[in-house]
Amino acid sequence: GAVVSQHPSWVICKSGTSVKIECRSLDFQATTMFWYRQFPKQSLMLMATSNEGSKATYEQGVEKDKFLINHASLTLSTLTVTSAHPEDSSFYICSVWGSTPYEQYFGPGTRLTVT
Amino acid sequence: DAKTTQPPSMDCAEGRAANLPCNHSTISGNEYVYWYRQIHSQGPQYIIHGLKNNETNEMASLIITEDRKSSTLILPHATLRDTAVYYCIVRVGDTDKLIFGTGTRLQVFP
């Protein structure tokens, strides 16, 4: 069964609005979660590391004020795309490490379309 | 961060073994090699990982060269459902990060 869930699976929003994407770890507690972005026909790009109870760590070139990450509990991390623009349209995927330290589980992804 | 190099695409006949190569010449001694695959519009799926020794599970085998500069993922009997993009990833040092390369698009044909 699914280990990581995301909600919504797809969302369409208007330019200038904000949209929140949820990532839930279903089977275990996760002090750390990861957020990736994937443009069509491209690979996954790590955006940030979400840390429970503390600030997220962003990869170089990712705007922390635009992509707000909140990791308020051990099973939930949220990514908010603020003032979304069409260029933010992408596939957003979260992941967590499993209870053994060797496998990272990925969510099913959220497809964001900004019109 | 250790980078990986993979061929952009490969074809394989159904029922035959698919051998997907990966070069990671800058890998450090404590860095693991991971393989994931991604079927269109889905999240990546874990396949296998290894450090030094060859590994096998129900999905695939991983062959790592003695100098650890390259590896090969083997799908022993490819099926049409194995058509996907396969990513060879080096886990970054002591961190929990997985940095994806460009991957190999495997097309299995009847």
C-alpha cells in the first residue's frame, strides 16, 4: 500500500494566487521530508528539505519566500506556492526515508497548472 | 556531489534481459548507489541499492564494478510494464539527499 500520500493530485489555479500541497507519511513518523519539482520531460530537481519543528533547508536557486514549507508534525509537510505564475506549473513530488534507512519513498505527485 | 551519467534511451525486447549502465566515476567510498524508476506521471519507485557488493532482489540485480566507478542494473526478464525512466542516483555523502540525474528511458517492445 501507499507509504506517502499527496493532496491534491492535481490543481489548477489562476496566476497570482497561492496553492498549498500536502504530503503525508502514512506508515511512519518522518522528521525529514523532501520536496522535488519536475518539469515535462525533465528529471526530478530537489527543491528543499523539510525539517519537523524547524526551518526548511532550500537548495541553491530555490526561492524560499516563494515556496513556503511547513513541517508541523511528524507525518505532514506542506508546500505552499505563493503568488503562482505559469512558469511554476510543474509536477511536485515529496519523499520520505523509510523506517529502515535505506529506501526513500516517493509520493504520487501533484500536478500544478497555473493559468 | 557525485554525478551520474546514463544513456538517454534504450530498447529491450520483452522477455529479454535489460542491462542499464551508469557511470559514477566521482563516487566517494561511503556513498551508496540507488536505482529508481518512474513511470509516466507517477512518483519514482525504488528498485535496488548497493555500496560495494552486487545485490539482487525480486525486481532486479545491481552489479557494481570493483572500483565502484560504474554499475549496471539488470532486469532479468523485461516486460512491457518495465517501460519507464530509470534513474541511477548516488546518495550524497552522509546526507539524506538523493540527487537525480537525467536517467535512461527504457522502452520494452513486444
